[in-house]
Amino acid sequence: MSGVAGGMLSVPYDLGGMPMRDAGMSQPIPIGALASALANASPEQQRTMLGESLYPLVDQLEHESVAKVTGMLLEMDQTEVLHLLESPEALKAKVAEAIDVLRNVAQQPGTLLISWLHSH
């Protein structure tokens, strides 16, 4: 399949239309290497790299809403996302917070999601 940017494969994960590599095909990127790669990447590539690192970790904590939660976390500042990748406790807390927001949004669409995104 030539012509596919970065040699990425199409898999059924949807993080705002962002293609993800199959999590089973690659090892997680060490944080130092990820930070270096991010410095030389376009914003779209940065989001993809962070998403690829974050997705399997979020999947372990919240399988049912993994794509939505990962997408929400990717809206945060890049340094905060890197912190979540380094700190399982911080990631667990932020995933729980995102799940709470999703539950509340199901009851009151629109307002809480916007306020959550602006507070992070």
C-alpha cells in the first residue's frame, strides 16, 4: 500500500479521524525518545504519536470509551499529556475525570465537555 503517510495501517480506532497503528505491532516509545520525536514533528504527527502512546494505556483503564477518553486527553497541553504517559497515577485520575465528564455530558449535552476542555 504505497502512498500512505508514514507507513501507517488503517485500523478501526477513531480519535477524531486520526489513524492509529495497531497497538500490538509496536512497543511503547520511551518518553525521552517520544519527546525528541515530537520536537521534530508537525502538529498532526505530534497528535498521532501521543495518541499511539496514550491509547493502549487508556484502554487498560477504560476499554469501553477508550477512543473518546484518549481524544479528550489529546486536547490537553502536550506537556500535560507527556506527564500522563509518565505517571500511571495521574493518568488514572485524569481518565476517571474524563469518564465523569462523559457521564455528565450524557445527561446534559454540550456544557460540561466545553468547561472541562477549557479547564485543562
